[in-house]
Amino acid sequence: MGAFVGLIKKDLTVALRRKETFVSMVFFAILILFIMNMAIGMGEKISPDMAAGILWVAVLFSSISGLGSTFSMEKTNRCIDGLLISPVHSATVFLAKMTVNLAFLSLAEMIIVPLFLVLYGNHVQSLHLSLLLIILLLNLGLTSIGTLISGITAGSRRNDVLLPILLFPVITPLIAFTIKATGALFAGAPFQEYAPWLKLTAAFALIFSTAGYFLFEHVLREN
């Protein structure tokens, strides 16, 4: 636990000193929301599913900036070798990196989601605490697979290009499940109607969190 907390503190300290990652995450999402709003037209009616799609696509593209920087600091002067020779289990490194990604993505969503409601709130018929559950499950799934793939691409010179190429095909089912659940929520459907989509989202997050926990040792050694 001490190593886990120490790794989180180290990454958070470095990230807070270099604020460009978080700023780029928020700016990219805001840009997507405004562009889609202008493309649709002010006051034009869209379906709840489309509104949900706009929200989560903005969050997905925003997360790329944060996930891409997960191991960028470790590549400098081969700091990743220090992680390999340190008495810290690779699973602990994975959980610490995933937690930091989860924290920054959640912080970015505290700006993105309210702005979405300002721009597209008239297309939302119902909104309650189930949205927080959807956000949590999406974040867990996105950061688990994102941290794993970020580790896989960290050894490449063009990891910024490889990351989205590998991430998007894998993450597509998760985004589809989340859009279905959020669209039903926005349409005012009862919880029982979109609960199956939440279960699929939770299963996705559990599977890839477990896979990352057990496979991350091999990912680190390959770098």
C-alpha cells in the first residue's frame, strides 16, 4: 500500500507541475462539444441517443491526451528501468497508473459534463444519480484498458499514434454500452430498462482491470 500511494503521489506531483495534459484534455472535449453544437444548429432537436453519443465521444477523445502521457514521463532517461528494478510489484504500478488516469478523467468530466448540459440540456428529458454510476463504470473501463494499452505502446517512438489505433477498436463496445445506457436515461426510461447495459459496462471494466493486473508485468518488461 505504501508503494501504491507513493507512485500516485509521484505521478500527481509531476502532472500538476505540467498542467498542459489536463488543459489539453478539457480543451479538446470543449472544442468537440461546441463544434457538434454548431453543426447540429442552435435549437435543433436531436434524439437522446445522439446527445449521449456526443457526450461520450467528447470524453473518449479527451481521455486520449491523458492516457498518452501515462508513461511519457517514465521514458525520459529510461526511468521505466527504475520501476523494473524497484521492489514494487508490476500490478501495483498498474493500479497506481490507472488510479491517476481515473482521477484526471473524473476531474475533466467535472467540467465537460456540466458544459454538455448547458449546450444540450434541452435534449435531456430525465437526469438523476444514475448518470454518476454510468460515469464511474465508463471511467473504470476506459482507464483500465487505456492504461494497459498505454503501457504496451510506451516503448514505441510513435506511441501517440499507436495508442488510439489500438485503443479505439477495443474500447468501442464499452462506448456503445455507455451510449445505450445514457440514451435510455436521457429519454426518461426506468432504471430496469438500461440496467443490462450497465451490467455489460461493469463486466467490461472488471475483465480489463483483471487482465491489466495480471498482464502488466509482461508489458513492462517488453518496454
